[in-house]
Amino acid sequence: MSRFVPISRRRQAVKRTLSTLALAVAAVACFAPVAGAKTYKVYACKTPGGTPIPLDRSQWTSIIERNYSTAAEGCAAGNPISLYMGTSPAVENYRPGRAATWRLDAPVPISGAKVWRSVSTRSMAGDQGATPLYEAALSYNRGGLETCLANGCQIGSHGAGDASQNEVTWPFPANTYSFELFVHCGGGPGDTFCVNGGGERVTAAFHRFEFNAEDSDVPRVVANTVTGSLLDTGEQDGTRTIKLRAQDWGSGLYQVAATLDGKEIGSLHPLNNGSCARVGSSGTPDYRHFQPCTTDEVEANFSIDSTKYSDGRHTLKVWLEDAAGNVTTVRDDVIKLANAPRNVTRPSITTQVPGNDAAEVKDPRPKDTLTASPGSWSGVGVQFAYQWERSDDGVAWTAVANAANPGYTVANEDVDKYLRVVVTATNTGGKASLESAPTVKVRTGETIDTKDVPGAPTPPDNGGGGGDVNTAQLVVDREQRTVEVRHGAKIVITGRLVDANSQPIADAEVDVFEQLALTAAPWQKIGTVKTDSQGGYVFRPKTTASRRLRFAFADRRDAANYRATREVLVSVQAGMSISAKRRNLRAGDTIRLRGHVTIDNLPETGTWVEVQVLDAGVWRTVATRRTSSKGLWTFKHRLRQSAGVTFRFRSRLRVVGDVPSAEAKSAPVKIRIR
């Protein structure tokens, strides 16, 4: 950069006929122009909206070179920068020259400035008709000063005061890095002196500045610093990372950002003690400083959880942006995610009763065919393996020999034992296993001793009605073994009591026992139904919780045993509700959801509810919440997505051993970000 030369020495190269006081702007040319530079705006004293900007003394300096002149510091609390110059009666033949000065040195080129300023002039005795004007010194290597008068910048005249704020625009030569504002004194025609007259001559005030700064330097990555598992080739899963170091030597590094499929996964915005914040609205980046953002090295670390994305190909982009808006793309890659399988819907068992259709039941008998459903799993290329297991107590399980297929025929060895299937899902990302819910103990369907039904009464004296009670058997219509129903719905279970020849046994009493679908729940007698003339009976169970029903018949001649029994599982889905306090939110607002689980016999400690969101057609669990003993729960989350996005949330209750409910889901609720 050229050394600044005082105006008193430079004026030997210009005309000596200037006859007024002047305000000037000076600039120094440093380097050759660079094509493709980005332009951004810098403000001083005030923003376009009028907000005061305090003087930044790191860029502005004050110089006083003559007596009887002042440079008043401004740009604080909305005050302007003030310059004035005058003469004194005690000093005659005051030679022309510069007085109070403000100088700006910028770290980047300045292509132009817009200045709002006002001037006040006053007539003085013996001034020989001088006319105050402002002078612009734009380049020191052009052989002399370029005056504002030549560019039409005259803003004051002899004998008149002008306190209005005037706007003037000055273009600068290429690669101008500094300029000055100063009051300049000149004599009348043929006179080389500023004539004394006593008191102030010219006062100038600068109210606001708008500069066009240029930055041709693009942000860059420090060599060999881009690393991380997100750059690995082949399939990826789990937590994946990318790390880099970057900097910009021009206007400074504004941000480092990364997206996956266009959605932001991270952004680092170096605030640089607040100066990196944009303040204007001109359509280009606007700041309060010429180098608003940091030029130091900045380290950025981004990561993703692959389980939150679908398997397959995704586009990863990482880029840098400087304060002027120059952008450098660091990575533009296609990555492939292949997560280890994650269970979405638990495996289940369906039972094929000989001669009947398959149904999802959990009370198999010997010779029934069990078929395993793997449920649903996330992941691509998932393969399933099966292993059937049996247990005496539902706690300790052993593998059933030669039972590694989806289908399994219940054997006599399984009587009085629980059964379940373990499904193992495998893909290139890994494997995971999950078992189905267990069946109830396998029964034979034959006569059951009353000691198996705690508290069973002495069998009543049943009538005949034409059938042979010695061969009595209970039939549930359509061989219902499992009835699925929503909480509170009304259902009817019907059946018949017949003998071995299918002749009805009329006017007989059938005891009804109940066992809640809870771990170690006892059997209890809840009533008696009487058969009609055709041996038929009707029972309306409660649907406030899942329960097993046992219908049992005995006649007075063999009071020690029930001659016929039949069981039905009433699988009740708990009532599930979800609601939002507000359904239309802005980006950054907090969503507040609440819900209710309605089922009898909830534990005092409540139960767990999953909060799910619909993502790319798949319901994904985003949180779990424990309910109160009354089934109430709440969920809060801050949304960071862009406007125009609609989310669908629902609640889900899985099958657990301490809640008598089948798996249940609420109707979804929509949340829109506007």
C-alpha cells in the first residue's frame, strides 16, 4: 500500500487558484484488479433502517494537522462525525492546506461509497469572495487531486448556511483500500493564503456511510483436513461423521454447512464476536465491518444417525460460504446406507386349527399348525431365520429340536408348556433378533380336573334335554379362540353344549371363569350361563381389558370333574388418543402433544407409550413416554424444519406383561409448519 502524503505537500502539483474551503475524500490504489469479485455492503454510523452503529476505531482513525480545526468523534448514539476549520484574528496569511481528517483503511478493496452529509458555511471579512467547495482526492499516482467540484460535488456557497443532509455517491478506482474525509482551506483568485476573519469558516457533518466492498478470495479447506466415516466407500450404518478445517482470507468465513438429500444435517456459523451478523436488506450481504467474519481456521464436525434415514443411496453435500457470498463446494458425494435391521412390528404367531382358517391366536392344541410372521423390520435385503422355543414357566426357554422353519406343528410334548418363536433378521448392515409374544400353555382340550380352576364350586345338577351328559362337549361358534375388539366395544360369544352325537344338552348350566391377560393373574368365576332347548348359550364379556374366558360343564354324577371345557381369548385394544395444543406452528416453535391410554388395571407406575412420526411412509418412534396411573402422558419437541412441512404423529402401545391390552395405536394428528 502506498504511503499517505500530507495535503500541504501534494498541493504543489495542483492549481493554486482554489478559493474556497473544501471537504475531500482520499483513496490509495494497491493491487491490480481481480475479475469475478463478489460485492457486499458495509455500513457506518447508521443502518438503512436508521439504527445507530457506533464508530469502529479499529478501522477509522482521526488526524489533526492544523490549528483552529477539529475532528469530533461521532457515530455513537446516532451522532455524526463532525469536522470543522476556521481562522483566528491573531493569525494572518493562513496558507491553504488540509486540517481535521478522518481516515478509513479497509482489508478488502472498496469500489465506491455513498455518503449522507451536511455543511454549514459562514461569511468572514476580507475573504475576497471565496466560495467553499469540497475536494475529492481519489488517487495519489494520477499526478494530482481530483476535485469534487469537477465531479459535481459542490455542496456549499459563500455567505450561506446549508444544514440539510445531502446524499452523494463516489466511485473509486479499482483496488482502492483506503480514503480520507477532511476539511480543506483555499484562498481567493490569485491569492495563496486563507484570509483571516476570526471564528469558524466551515463545518461538515457525516451522518451515514454505505460502502461497496469487494471480495475475490473464495473460502477454502485447509489441505488434508477433510476426514470422517461418511466418506467411506460401500454401505454404511450407525453414526457417521465428517470433519474438516476451513478458512477465508478475504471477507472471512461466514458458514460451513452440510446437507443430506437437501436437508441440513449441520451448520457452523462463526459469529466473530457478533460482527458476522448481517444487518441490511439490499439484496446483497450487508454488514457493519469490512472484514465481518473470521479469517482464522475454523473446525467443523457433522454427524448423522443412519437409523433415521431410509436405506439406500443419499446425496451428501458440504460447502463453505464467506461473508461476501462466495461459495466453495467441498463434497458432493453419493453415499449408501444399509442399517442393521430394526424391528418395527413384533413377530407374531397364527394358528391353523385342522379344518378351519388360520387366525392369530395364542392358545394352541396338539396337532394345530403354528405359523410365524416375522413382523416388519427396517433395512434393505433383510433375510429371516426362525427358531421355535418352549418353556415350563414362561421365563426359561429352550430351543425345540428340528424346529427352525416358519411353520411348526404342536406336539404332545408341548402340552402344559408355553411356545414362542424367535425371529432373527439379517442384512449386510448386521443382524437383530426378537421373540414373539408367548402362547398360553398348550392344552389338550379334554376333561380338566377342577383343581386347575381355583375356587371352582361343586358342579350343579344339570338337566338332560335329550343329550348324553357322559359324552358332553362344549362348542364355541365358528371355533372362535381369539376375539379382537376395541376397548369398550360390545361383543357376544355364543356356543353350544352337545353330546358325542351332536345332540343338544338343554337346560344345563355352564360355569364361566375369567383370567386377566396379566402375568400370574388368577382364574376367577364370574358367572353361569344356561343352555336353551338347542343346547345353545350366550355370554357378553367385558371389553375393558384383555382376558381369557373358560366355559366349563359338569353334571352331578361326577362332581369332581368338569366333563367339557372351552377357552376363548378376548384380545382388547386399549383406547388410544393423541392431541396437539396447536396444529399450526412456525419453524422453531415447540410442539406440545398429549395423550391418554384407556384400559383397566393399569399399574400404579403407569406404562410406556411410543410417540411415532410418519417418515417416508414408515411410522418411526421418536420418543417414549411413561403414563400416569390414569394413562395420561405429554411430549414436547422443538421443530427445526422449514415452512410448508406437514407432520403426522400418533401414539402406540405395545404388548407388555403388566398391561392387559393388545397392541394399540391412536388415530394420527397433523402438525403443519407455516
